[in-house]
Amino acid sequence: MISTSLKDLPEESVSHNPEIKKKVMLRLGDLPHLTNFSQARFAPGQSAPGHAHQDMCEVFFVEAGSGVIHIDGKENLLLPGTCVAVELGEVHEIVNTGSTELVLTYFGLRVEKA
């Protein structure tokens, strides 16, 4: 069993924008196929620039706030309760378009290429 609590975890920078902070609850190697299980907080106007992963899929769940996620050029709203899955190779960018903090809980799953 692995048990963590957000209140006990240190803040780290998100790799795609060091100004955005995250807390990592599970890391690569903790569970099979899982690359991370984290929560990120975007201040109003902050964004994680467009990028794609060739070795993992990501799933984002909106806890609070609002924003958009662009996936392969298509804009999708991020509102509390929304879950978005980004598939292998899809270019995605997240932007907090709201006036309050955008809180995303997310995880990545490692994909083995055949």
C-alpha cells in the first residue's frame, strides 16, 4: 500500500511551465504503467504550452476554477467535474482563462509501443 496526503507534500514546478506548481502523490515506478498522479494549480492567465507525449497518455480532472485545453487545435472547456483524456501523440495546451485558480488532478499512463 502507498498512502500520501496533499498537505504533507512539497510543491514542485511543472516541467512545461516552472511558474505552475504541482504536488506529486505517486511517481513513475510506484505502480505499473503509472507515470505520475499529481495535482497542479494554475493562477489566472497561466498556461502549460502545447506539447505532446510519445510514450504516455494523460487524464485531467478539474477540481476547481475554469480554463481551456487545446487538443490538436480544438478548444475544450475545463470546468469543475470535467474529465479529459489526452491520447498518445496529441498536442495539448492548458490555459487558465478564469479569474480564480484552476486546480487539476491528473495522471499519466505509460504506453509501450509495439
